[in-house]
Amino acid sequence: MPFLFDIKRYSINDGPGVRITVFFKGCPLSCRWCHNPESISFKSEKLYNRSKCIGCGSCVAVCSENALILTTSGEIITDFSRCILCGKCTEVCPTKAVEMSGRDYTENELMDLIMRETHIIDNSGGGVTFSGGEPLMHPKELKNLLILCGKAGIHSAVDTSGHVKSSILEDILPHTDLFLYDLKLMNSERHRKWTGVNNELILMNLRLISDKGKDYQIRMPLIEGVNCNEENIRETLTFLCGLKNRPSAVGLLPYHNIALKKFEKLGRNYHEEGMKKPSDNKVNLIKNLFEQHGFKVNIGG
Amino acid sequence: MLEKKLIQNIRSVKKTEQDIVTQDEIQVKPGMNERIRRLREESVSTPATLSIERALIETSFYRKNEGKYSTPMMRAMNFMEICEKKYIYIGKDELIVGERGEKPKSVSTFPELTCHSVEDLKVLNTREQQRYLICEEDIETYKREVIPYWTGRSQRERIFSRVPEEWKVAYEAGLFTEFMEQRAPGHTCLDGKIYRKGMLDFKKEIEDSINKLDYFNDPKATDKEEQLRAMSLSCDALIRLGERHAEKSEELARHEDNPQRKEELLQIAKVCRRVPAHAPRNFMEAIQMYWFVHLGVITELNGWDAFNPGHFDQHLSPFYEEDLKAGRLTREEAKELISCFWIKVNNQPAPPKVGVTASESGTYNDFTNINIGGVKPDGSDGVNEVSYIMLEVIEELHILQPGSSVHISSVTPNRFLHSAIKVIRRGYGYPSIFNPDIYIQEMLRSGKSLEDAREGGCSGCIEVGAFGKEAYLLTGYLNVPKILEVTLFNGVNPVTGKKVGIETGDPRNFSTYEELYEAFHKQLRYVIDLKIRVNQYIDKMYARYFPATFLSVITDDCIKKGLDYYNEGPRYNTTYIQCTGLGTITDSLSALKKQVFSDKTITMDHLLKAISANFDGYEVLRQRIINNTPFFGNDDAKADDIAVKVYNDLFDLIDGRPNGKEGGKYHMNMLSTTCHNYFGNVMGATPDGRLAGKAISDGTSPAHGADTHGPTAVIRSLGKLDQVKSGGTLLNMRFLPDLLRSDESIAKLGSLIRSYFSLGGHHIQFNIVDNATLLAARKNPEEYRDLMVRVAGYSDYFNDLHDNLKQEIIDRTENEAF
């Protein structure tokens, strides 16, 4: 069964038209700037929203593992060494300050949700986007869903990091209408430093998609201090220009720290050192460079 | 792209040197020339004032003539007296002329309907919101001349002396409001007839109708003759009003030194010599014709929701095309004239109410709602170049009135829809968006012919009618959630402890949800019956005492039938009851069903205690309800089925009931304007976790904060209501401005609108604002004077709103997906 952490309706920045975006949980990368930190782990996780918590203590009362403490300031602290992620606390929480991230959906349940969007999908030339996490880490479930969407005449996009076995990619490729392919850094060492993995497999898979003539778009986060330097932009352009078939569009996604709250909810620290939002000037400069090379560029989508 | 094209268009037609503006200016305010800038500034900065002129003329006329003539004749003679004696104002930059009062923003009073007391006038002069200035001297004059005569004679006193006690109790509890207790029944629009016929043509038709009267067999023949003669006199009155403007213009021209203005004044005089006596021949005459007719309607009586030209772009288009072809008019000049008209409407604030609670619907907005786009009577696309000019005017002028709406049918091109969204993106709160494909069905269902339905549209806020052929009277709002509240306390209003409804049983003894619903249904039937009973009476009071003899001239088939607008004269006679709070009632019933009857997480007794305590000490319970109850607007059948049930029951209890006029019926619509705020004010806490005094949900929108699954879930929930059965529904959505920045996102919003309409939606409107702006505006009102927001069906200035209404707008769910 597909294991998801979110489903977003009226999604307007994840491919053509208006889409419903399905977020799989679990990712082989751990990018420092990840704005969905709850998408990385393949397991359920507990999220705690301090600002919603009214300190009623309902959760403490039901916790069989004594993993929860209510502080005098009305905050709940979870002892993760004791917590077994049973989710009882989320059921009794009156304000939904505690929530579990990640659950199994049946295919029927998911297709029902997708089919509810047919009016907007048809009117806008939209579809469904499978994102994550890394949807290709759930190849069987993803393939089934892609086939079901194909049968229903719903345009499908797969938003991927590309860090998967090529055979998996080849397997789902015929069932996918469009790939949204992330390209972060050309230097493999630096790629490893910032995302936890090297980029050879990613670049190879991108070539594969291009060689097969599949419709794909590049999505590139722009992070000052990470990948906005001239060298990386030049190398990216050289690589893309050398591909057999070019992407139908390049999406430049300027860095933001909107995920700060999410890290807080996970009880983790966000390490922002070394990363900055690029200036508008810089973004435009990069946009112009891509356009000069004949690419269609969107900012933010 | 389109904007660019428009700018080029404007540039290409620019002729005079003084009109050439820098490119920067074009981008900010394309085309607004110096004249329009000055007129706009005057209109926006002039405070609303009260004019006692009309009341003085009328009182003196009635003192002299009371008892001498039939009622219709008295009304027509009174109208003539006002047109003959009122001060004629022509402002120095104006091209379109005529004011109801003595100057812009000056509002007449209507003591024959409801007579302001000295205290009322003083409060109006000094209150914080929606102030109407009036000087001491005028108050003294009013006290001396007007009040003594009308005391005991006004329509309002007449009505209140006769209504039953149980009605008064329910009315005071806020179970419903009554529109017609202070203002004449209004809500009407015009079709295209005044562009083909002048007042002299109408007089001829009236004469024909008199000649056809059958005094031997028709028992009403004599009454009809009186009515028709009064209608004929009303035509004369409007002609006189036109002539007096011509005379005044000529006089001003004689003393004018500026040759350009002199020429303009002579042109105005020429136009006023032609219309309204004759049909207009060109673009300028067409606009002036409508404006005289508008003034006639709002001077004769103070009908609710003023008056409305209907499909103004379609009416003006033939004149525009012909003038353009003949070289008599440029696009720029047409735009200037339309701008002049727009400002004229803004110069007419709504007549203020008495009693001065202002909570029910306190606003300067008089709800003139210009319909743009839509379909023609033959079903083809009604969008034309004038439609686009109007969108430009709306964007540039940014004034409170008139309200505007775009009508997006399946035959409407996307480029028009996208142009409209670009105006909406500015965050003015208008235009609102309507679906002719559904409202034409609504009208067909309620008995209109196909052509009449297509020529119809929306007036005021969202209610539909056959323009120029229908009296569709709005009688007041129904506070549906309050009826549940009264049911939960077995007929007692928990806010006052007073019995206001019928006893339907102690809900603590109900063992099933169905039993509770049955009790609510009984209470609902009782309140609706009570309201209708009194409506019938008030309706008759207007037919008897306040025939609208001028409005009858321009409304088919009053001339043919020889009957008044209020007395079965129109081709169609509809009475609406506006039901409010669908979101709040659904969520409350859903909470009761789940928490008390299905999951049994709490007992009824416990819940009643909690709401009686306004959830004080019950916050955990309140949070559990809010976060663990299916609410309306989330595409969740558990809640949506309840909404559909309530909606259908309201329909069954209201629709099709006779309204005392031949063939006339009651219909339901789902509108709240700002009344959801007043209704929330008179209520305690509700089972959905809403706190006492907070606004209930508006129109058919989800309750604030209840919709958490994005806009497509909202439109699907709303799509489950069979909206064709209504006379209008209302959906408010609020988007942040940066989410509509790109052209692609505009197209995407367009597809959201199309999707809602293909699901059967009647209307949708958007608030494009951000919280920071709203918070800042609340803090520093002076710096945000022109900040406008959309509040359920019309636009208002943010700073003119009540504090809790401001808060409501800040609270309203933001659609994060943008």
C-alpha cells in the first residue's frame, strides 16, 4: 500500500495545470535544505506543534510508555527512547497539536481522491503529481497508481531525485507522462556533502530519460552558498545542452526557509549555516543564462 | 499580454497633447485623464451628507394636498413636485449630470416611509462609522417642518402598529430581519427598453392602455385609470428633470469663459433636451438616459439596493460601435463617459436607516451591481469591447460604488475571464463572478421564458431576476443557526431567557439525531410561517400606500396591465427569503450528530452546559469538536449530506408558496451580505465550537476556518447543493495576492472558477489580501483609506467596517495552496 505523508489538492506549482500532489514518505537523499524533513524517514513520525498545544495533558494520560512529560510552561516533551509511535496521543489530542506523519493508503482510497479532482484537472490541463520523499523508492505502488491513472486518462507526473536503480526508472517510464527531475549540484563531492549521496547515478538516469525521448522538466533549487556559483551553473548548462533531448522546461526554485516550523515540529534542529536565499538579481541572471541557451524557464514552479 | 495590448490601444487612439501621459503613469492608471482624476477625488473625499430638500418639498406638498387625490396620483404629483423644485447640480468637470441630493454624496430622506427623529439625525452626524453629516440648522428645520407631519403617518409606524406580538419577539431576538420596515422593496434592474424608447413613447403606450380599459366588465378599470394617469405624469416629471438640467447647462454655458467647457456645457444641454423625453441616439445620450431613469427610481422611493442598469455593456455596445464607425467617438472618450457614470453612482450613498443600530447592514453601499459579460437574449456571447472598457474603468477608478460582476458562461471567452481576474488580483474585492448557465436555469425553473431569463442576471448581491420585467422583493434574512439554538433550548432564546419560538421538546430527552432534526424542522417551519405571514401584510401595505408609479413605467408589463410595480403589475412577481449560515448550521448539526449521538463522546446535557457557559471551562471539549467533527467545505459527505438536507428543507418550506400576487411565489436564496455578523452578535455559542457573538458563516460559504482541504474541496462541497433550486448562492474565497502573480496562476484560478461553475455553482468571489495589510490597516486607518474588502456579496471600505467584521476578514481561511 502507498505510504504517504501528505496529499495536496489544488497544487499549482508541481507541473502543468492544476494538480493533486501525492507525497510518498521516505527518501534516499537527505538534502540540508529539504523543506519536507518529515519526508525523509521511511517510518511514521510524530509531529508536535507547540503553538496549537493548550497543555491539557490528555496525551500524557493515555501514554502507556510514560514517554510524555507536561512541563510547567504547558509544553509536551517526548522521550523518543520510550516512544513506540503507537499514535494513541494523536487520537486524544483535542487540538491536533500532535499528529502522526505517514500512513498507508489503499489504492482505491487514493484513486477516489484523485478522481474527485477531475473537473479542475480537465479544465486546467492538470493531473496528478507523485512526489515525496522519493516516489521511486516505492516502485510497485507507484507503478500500479500510474497504470490506474493512465487508464482513467489522468496526466501523471513523477517528481524525482533520480537517485534510484535505473531498472526501476525504466520500469515506470512507459507509464509516466512527465518527469519533474531534480538537479542540484554538478560536482559529485559537493553533492555528497549537501545531500548525502553522490550524483553519478542521478546524472546517468537523467540521460536515460532524455535518450528515451520522455517528456521531462528540470527542477533546480537555487541556494546561495551551495549551487549558485558560476561554475556550477556553467556545468549544469553544459550537461543539459549535451543531452539528446532537452527538458521541456527548467524550474528555478529560489531557496526559502519555510520548513523551519516543520523541523521544530519534528523536534529537530535546522542547520541553515552556509545556505542563503539568492538575491532577485542573481535569480534573474541565472534565468537569463538558461534562456540564452534556449531553455524555457519558470521561477518557483 | 492583454494589458500591453490595451495600453497600445489606448495610445493609438490618444489625440490631444494634454492626454499624453508618461509610460509609468500608464502602467499605474492607464487612461484616467485629469477630468476623471478630479471627479474621482471629489467623489472619494466628499463626506456623505444628509439632504433635507426632498423631505421639505414632499412634506409641503402633502400638507397642501392630503386627501385631494388618489394614492397613485399623490405619489406621481409628489414626484413631479420634487423634479420641478429640487436644486439642479452640475459640477464643473461633469459630462454626465444629475444628483439625487443638492450635491455629490448628499442623500435624501424618505419620511413617508420612515421618519428620522432628531436623535437619529444627531447620531448619524456624529457616529464613528458610516457618518452622514447634517448641520444644526437642518436638524432644526426637520424638527419643525418634517417630523410633526409624518409622526403617525409613516409607513414604518403603520407596519409596526399592526404586526403580531410573536413576530415582534422573534424579530427582536434576531431570528430574522425585515427589509421593508425602513426602505421600500427594491432589488430591481433594467433591460434594454429605455435605449429604444423615450418617456414620450412610454406616455403613448400608457395612453393606449387607458383607451383599452373596459369600464363595463373590468371591476378594476377605474383604479387602473388612476394608476396609468399617475404613470403618465411620472414620465412628465422625468422629462421635466431632464429639461431643467438642460436649462441649467445653458445658463452655465452663458457665463462660462473657458471655451472648451462652454462647448461641453452646450453639449450636455443638447443631450438633456433629447433624453429622457426621447430615445437616445448616441453613446453619451444612452448613458445620460440611464442616469436620469436611475435618478427617477431612487428619488421616487428609496428602494432597497438602489437600481441597476443590468447588462450595461450589452446595452451600450450598439451605440459605441455606431459612434466609433461614424467617427463621433473615440475609445478614450467612451471610457471617459463610462468613468463619469461610475463616479455618479459612487456619489449616491445608501439612505441611512433609523434606529441607527447600523449593525444589520451598515454601509454606504447601495448595491448597484453592473452586470458585465454574460449572454445575450439569443444565448450567444455577450462580451464586447465596452465590457473590456468597463473592466479598465473598474481597475483604474477603484471606488466603492457601483459594484460590478462578471458573468462567465460556457460561451464566454477565457480572455475575458482572465482580464477580470487581473482586476480581482488588485484586491478591491470586485468584480464578483457569476454563472449564467446556472442562473438562467434558476429563472426557467421559477417560470420565466427563455429570452427573459437570458436577459436577466444578478442585482444587489447575488439574487437573480428577469431584468426589466420582474419585481423580486427581498424580505429579509433568516437566521437558520439561531433557529437551531432556540430548538436546543426548547423554544427559549438562551441569550435573553425569553420564549421566542415554539416548544419542540427538551433535547436532553432525544435519543436519536433524527428526533433532534425533527424538532429543528418544526421550529424552522414555525419561524418561516411567521415571517411569511407578516411579509404578506407588508407587501400589501406597499401596494396600497406606496405605488411606485415611475418604476412601473419602465417595468414590463405594468403599462399593459394598468397595475403598479408593487401590485402585480410586473410580468413576474417573486418574493425571496434569504437564508443565512449554512456552514454554521451544518457544522453544528454535524457536531451534535457525531459527538452526542454517534460517538457519544459527550451528553446533550454536557454540551448544553458548555454552550451556555460560552465554552468557558470547556476549552478541551471545544477543541475536540472543532478538530474532530466533519465540517462543511471539505468535500466530506458526512458534513455535506447535512448541508444538502438543510438546504433542501429550506427549499421545501419556502419555495413555491403563494405571495398573494397573481402567479407570484416565494423563492429561497442563500445570501447574507453583512447580516451574518449581526446574526452572530445575537447568538450564544453554538455546538460547532463557535463562541458567542462571533459571526456565523456567510452565504453558502464554509464557516471561517472550517474548510481545511483547499479550494477544490470547497467547490465540491458547494457543488453538492442543487443550486438551480435557489435564487442565488454565495461563495467567498480569500487568496493571498502573491499567489496570483503570474499569468499561469491567473489561468489556474480561471480553471477553478470554471470547475466550480461546471459543478453547478451560481457565484464566487475572491478576497485577495494579506493579513499584514489588514492588521496594519486596522492600526492606522488613515493610511489605508482606500483599502477595500469584499464582504459577502458586496464591497466596502475596510475602515468603514465594524471591528468584529474586520476581525472576521482577518480570520477567514487563507488558501495556502497559492
